[in-house]
Amino acid sequence: MNMTKRVLVTNDDGIDSDGIRVLTAMLVEHGYEPIVIAPDSDYSGAGTSIIGKGVSSVNAGQRELAYEKRVLAEAPHVEAYAVAAPPAMCTLLSMRGAFGERPDLVASGINYGLNTGPAVQHSGTVAAALTAAGFGVPALAISAEHPFDGTDTALRYDTAAAIAMQLLALLPNSGHLVLNLNVPRCSLEEVAGVQAAPLSTVTSFHSQVEERTDSVLKIRFAASGEAVPDGSDAALITAGFATVSSLVGVGTVECGDLITRLAETNA
């Protein structure tokens, strides 16, 4: 029986995206009590930013954020808010009690496109989950594969949501705080399996500066074509598997040796 009820749902594609609506409806179907606190527009690639697009100046002591209550057609009874802020801030607001009781879990997504390898560090979807972990709240970031070939093939948010429900049921007592789920574009029956995977050291797509004028930079994102390491999240997705990576937030490693050398240099 599901004992964890209150789930914060957020994303970086914005509250009007299909992915967050499919996810919210699926949570209701599985007996959770979601509350949606999501950006009012697309914040893809916002990473861990907590500053909204419309902010012209930042006052370290105070900041005002616009928000509005919304109704999701797919889950009309779910409390939902669109906030003029990136996903990390949406999570932070939830953790600070801006919209009621702190959630038991966070579900971030379903993202339009994968968050694998080095792309994870720029993902607003993942950043929302990492922000929750800073408060000790388990979180799942969910991403669905999209085509890079220019076709208009529909994403399989339904497949990603179904696998997400399986993981959310296990997450509270798993010993993990942040899970990053990536799901291939196929039906649930066609998924080759669910595999634990390290992050790829090679990005599956890259940015390229196409043109620079006196005032504008034109950037294009496309598949990189680089070979990804066997067994990595990017490689397993290509092989038809859904991948799960357990992430850790900002931390430290011992650097006393460096300080010793610094002292010797300054002696």
C-alpha cells in the first residue's frame, strides 16, 4: 500500500507542457496526492538557477515572484500553480511551505527529451530534484526520449509515467535521495528493461555556434554523433532500456594536500 501521499510535481518545460499533465494524472490514478508547482513558461536548461526570466535586478534580501492558480484538465481536482520562476525555485518554494505542507516526495518532469550524461548538469528537471534532496526529500527526475531526426513522432509520456510510478513506490525506503530516470520512445511492452546506469562521459547532443552578429548569437543543438561508453545511460537508452541513475548533489573531497603545498609555497 502506498503510504507516501503528498507529491510535489514540477518540471522545466512549463506547466502547460504535456509531460507534467500526464505525470500528474498518473499520480492521481495511483493514489498519490500531487500538488503542482511549476514554471509559467519553458525553463529548459535553467539548471539550478532560482532567478526568473523577468528579473532585471536581484535584491539579496527580498524578491517578489508572480504566480497564479491553474486548473489542469487532466487532473482538475489537483491544486496547481504556475510560478514565474525556474524549477529549482519552484521546489524551494514548496520546501519552504509557500504552498502548504512540505511534500513527502518530488516528481520532476516528464521532460521533453533525455537528460543523460553531461546534460544532467544543465537540466532544470534534474535541478528541481536535487533541490529537494537538500531538504532530505526523495525526488525522481523523469525524462522521455524525443527524436533528433526532425520527425514529428509523439513522445511516449505514458511509458515514462508508468515506469516512474514503479520507482516512486520504492524510493522512500530505498536509501537513495535523487533518481534520474530516462525512458526510450516506445510502448511499455517494448522497453527492453530497466537498468541502473552511470552517467555517460560523452554527451548525446551538443551545441554549435552557427552565426554571430554584432548583437546576436545563433546556437543550434543537434545529435553529437560521438560514440558513448558501453553500459552508460546514453548507450543503454539507444539499446532500448530505461535507465536509472542515483545522483548526489554538491559535495566535497579532501584537499588538505593542496593546502599543505600552498603553505609550503608561501613559506
